[in-house]
Amino acid sequence: MELKRLEHQLTVCKVKSVADIDVNREFYFIGKTDEEISLVCKTQDTPENTLERDDGWRGFRIEGVLDFSLIGILAKISGILADNKIGIFAVSTFNTDYILVKEENFEKALSVLSIEGYSVI
């Protein structure tokens, strides 16, 4: 299975309103529930008036389109990273999963996944 590294730095934050988010940006994830509005975006694109923010994330995605019948892909990757004391922040789209790790663990994460047979591009 191929993992594609994302080259940009990421921020995970909470915003008051979706109106605070520039939806014309190239890369972002929005999660809205009855409790909060969360945003993952390139650090340089983080809205000025966030309620909370956590900088210093890097990420990679599982390449290709994952069929919904596939089971355990994210669980296996997160398990490998957990065994190596690397925490994650995961985001799923219709096509695939994105895994974010803190910047200081990024190269180690890709290295241990490579050792476990994942191809990193």
C-alpha cells in the first residue's frame, strides 16, 4: 500500500463560524457537530480568529480510492504508530484516509511504516 507524504505544515484548530474559513483555499477539512467546528488546514491558511489552535502537524494520505468494504486499514496504520509511541490525528474523506502526526514524529512515522511494508512516495 502506498502512502503519499504531504509537503506542507498543518494546523488543527477550532473556529466560531464556518464564515471564518476561506473555502477557496487548496487544502482543508471541516468538521461540524453540535459542539464545535473543527478545521485542519495549511498553517499559512489558518484563520486569524480561531478559538483554539494546535500548530506543528504533518501528514500523509493512503493513495488511491479505498472501497468501503475494506476493513482495518486505518486501524493497522494507527496500531503500528501507537506501538512506536506516535500519536495521530486522522481525517477521512470519501476516497481515502489522511493521517497527521506531530512534526517531530513525522520522519519516524514514515520510517516505521516503511519498515512494516508500506511504500512512501
